Amino acid sequence: MTKFKILAAVLFASVFCFAQSINTSSKSVSIKVKDLPAQYTSLRIDTLSRCIQNLPDPASIVASSEGRTEYLKRISGTNKNDYVKVWTAKVQLVYQWRYKLHYLLMPQGGLEAQAPVFHETEGTAPVSETITGDPQEGDFFAFSSPRRYYFDSQEAAQKSAVNHAKQRISELKGLECK
């Protein structure tokens, strides 16, 4: 049971580390954990390494699209009001972080009472991001104040979502494992 509590604390802290913005200067987190064994009072986690293991190939990205009918007013700046089919698209990016953590359990009463416990662990954490197309890139708009843009074709919505996904992959390229 004690090992389970320690492992749960380490996993919680590692998720906390990954939830932070990706910044090479933030290498360490120190937290107080409620259910640690009685002889330990705090946990310190140092990220030894963190990289992305398997980014998808930009050439293989495919967007899924969805069309819906909406009643729009003042279509493309005219006085025309009508039901129009508008499109949205999204790409699901799935990749994995590979990490190596070094954690330290501090004994209650300080270092004089008992030696701290050092552990090193490594593993992977799956990440899934949803990238959507930006309707501002479409030529089709309705309403006048504020003007709202829409995709009037499935292809335009998919192209926008794929372009944004490729841009996100290029942002993540520098974080790939060597």
C-alpha cells in the first residue's frame, strides 16, 4: 500500500509537470502530498529529460469535417437571408511524451532523522490535441455587426484544419527525441 501511495504521488506530480507550459527553465517541482507514508513529508521531482516520442507525419494528416445548416442574415454583405450549409473541420493529433524523472522523498524531521529516498523513473504519457480550422480564413461571411465568417465548402474547412495541424507539428518538431 505504501508503494502504491508513493507511486500515485509520483504520477500525480509528473502529470503536474507535463501540464505546465513547456519551458526548459522549469526543471523542478516541489509539492506537499497528503497521503505519503508517515515518515515522509514532501516530494521533489526533477525532470531529467522530456521529449516527444512519435509526432505524426504531416503528409498523412486527414481532417474530419461536419456540415450543419444555419439561418444566416446579410449573407456576404447583401440583404439576403437564407438557410446555408456551413462546415467545420478538425484534426486529432496524437503523440507521446517520453520522460525521465528523478524524485526525492524528504523524511519527516529533516535529514537528521532519516536519509531521503531517491528514485528515478521513466515512462511515456499520451497526448491528444484537437486542432480546428479557423473560419476567419474563409471568404464567406454573414451578419454585419459583428461580421462572422464561415466555411461554405467542406474542402476549405478541411484545408484550414490540416494547415493548422501542420503548423502545430512544426512547432513541436524541436521537442522530438533524438
